[in-house]
Amino acid sequence: MKIGIVCYPTYGGSGVVATELGKALAKEGHKVHFITYQEPVRLDTFHENIFYHEVSALDYPLFQYQPYESALASKIVDVARFEQLDILHVHYAIPHASSALIARSILKEKGFHLPFVTTLHGTDITLIGKDPGYKPVVEYSINHSDGITSVSQSLKEDTYKNFNITREIEVIPNFIDFSRFKKTDKDHFKKAIAPQGEKILIHVSNFRKVKRVEDVVRMFELVVKKIPSKLLLVGDGPERMGLEMLCRELAICDQVRFLGKQDAIEDLLAISDAFVLPSETESFGLAALEAMACEVPVISSNAGGIPEINVHGTTGYMSAVGDFKDMAQNTITLLEDEARLLQFKANAYAHAQTFAIENILPLYERYYEKVFKSAEVEFVI
Ligand code: GMT
């Protein structure tokens, strides 16, 4: 098929999923056209079946905000007609679904049929999308998509709860590419970070409030009192400065390393013993799945879709949102018993395999076919 993909090109989870999906589809022989305002960060290798079309929203002194939604819709119209796209897949509802909707209407008037699938990722529903400033447009464009998928059952339920959705939402979970995310021997690296054989805890996020990174620091302060350990904080965002201050206040700076944004996350996961994800809301938790693929058990909250990947008492432990003391206790239980830790590492890896890209990609391919066929019938009628 000729598939258009619209996504955020930066480090967010939805952009990563969209890009990895596009790359996998291209390997299967589909022609994949990315339509974004910047080359997606994970689009790091050349492939003959991958094409990139940049959206440029013309600036003008009259605009306080550039009308990106219109520029995107125009670009979709242009690419769809020129490249003869069969289907468009937009990731993250705002504003991609409404741009797709406008583009589809314009194309229809020109006699060109472009069905589109909207994938809901998380904050487009649970945080931003339900804000009254966006809700009517988000609801309308979801209801008028030709296909709707969500990355977890929990997000599907949240969508029905927060919006008046009249359509069926298909759950297609996020996936993992084991050729990249796998445990490798990085012992030299481990020795540099934890020279006395300390255990290594890791957190990876965009350091926004919703990630509750403060809970990571507070639980670590309790853990390090009982278990010699180090904490790696990977990523960057608005909360970072406050977290650095907190580490100073708690006098744990020698045990905590802020690593900023890192590309080779798998190398850091390879030396880690536990991944910490205390999020307030989390529709899926791709970062936790990446950790599990690298044999790292997960200490998390039980928010949103996390229970769909982290099995309490098997692949890690879950606590109520905000209960960092319980998270610390669970971490100590896990790390103080070497046999248990080894078992949890093996369990995490085994469970992550359910989400191997080889299992999930066909679900998208079948869904595209289904949407394409039923939308074609409607178009002809
Ligand atoms: O909010 C973020 O962390 C970024 C956001 C995105 O769309 O870029 O992530 C969401 O989508 C990811 C990929 O599907 C999920 O793994 C994350 O759980 C989800 N984040 C939240 O729900 C907070």
C-alpha cells in the first residue's frame, strides 16, 4: 500500500511509535510517506520505500500563531494526489485528525478518495484533548475518522469516558523492536557508573509534571539508605531544575546522574537493574516496555495502561500514584534478593515478547485493509 504518516517528529512517544511503524511497514514493501514539520528523529536510516515531505507553515506578521493545521491539511492534499496515497495514518489526535479531515473533504471534492486512521496516544485524550479549548474539534475529528485505534484498552475506555464517541475504537498496542532493544554486554560501562557493584535504577522521560519524576528521586532516597545504588535520570524537560535542587536538598547528588537526552537508551538499559515509572497518567508506557525488552523489571504506578504491560509481582511491582514509599519498599524487595531479581528480569523479557513488532505490525496491516475497503464502499455510494 501507499501509506501517509503524520506525526510529531520530536522525542515524544507518539512520534517514536509512528516512525518505527513506518520503518517496519517500509521493510514489508509498503511505500511510506512521512508528512511532518521536521524530519522525525528516529528516521535515521535511508530506505528506498521511505519518503519525507516537510510541512512549511508560512510566517506572516499578522499571525501570532502560525496556522499549522491549515498548512498540514494543504500538504496532505498535495502529497495524497501526487503520490496516489491509499490511506493516511495520523498519530496523536491534535491537530492531526482535524487536518486529515479537512484534507479528506478537499480531496473528495476533487474525486480523490483518502481514508484516514487516527491513533490516540495518551495526552491527546487524557490531558490536552479533553480541555474545553480543544474538545469539540477533537471529538468531531475522532468521530469522523475512517478508523480509530488506541494504544491500550485503558486509553480506549478513557476516550469513551471523556468524549461522546459514536464509533468503535480498535486497540492495537505499542510494540518493540527486539533487534534494537535487547540486553547487550556493557560491563565496562557499568563499572564506570557503579564502580563498587552498586545496583542501577533508571528513569527515562520528558520530565513533565505528569511523569512525577520527583517521586523517582524521593523513592531513591529511601532505597539508597538500604541498598548501595545509583540512579540514572535520562531525558530533559521543565521539571529538571527543581529535581536537581531536590537532590541537593536530600544530599544524594553523588548517587544521582542527570544524563540529559540520550539516543542510545538501550545501552543505558543494558546496565540497569530496575526501571522506575511513577506517572500520574500513562496511556501505555513505551519507555517501560523498552526496559522490559532489555530485561529490566519495572517499578511503576498503576496509572492508565501501565498494568497492561507491567505485571505486578512478576515483571515488576506497581503502587498507587504518589505512593513513593511503597515504590521504595518494592524496589528494596526486588534488589535485595538476587534470585528474585534474576527471575523478574527473565519475566520482564518474556512478557515484552508479546509486544514484539512482528506480532503487532500485521494488526495494523489488517486494519488498514479493512478501513480501506469499507471506506471505498462508502465513497462509491
Ligand atoms: O505524553 C507523553 O509522554 C508523550 C506522548 C506522546 O504522544 O508523544 O506519549 C504518549 O504516547 C506514548 C506512545 O503511544 C505512550 O507510550 C505514553 O504512555 C503516552 N503518554 C501518556 O499517556 C502520558
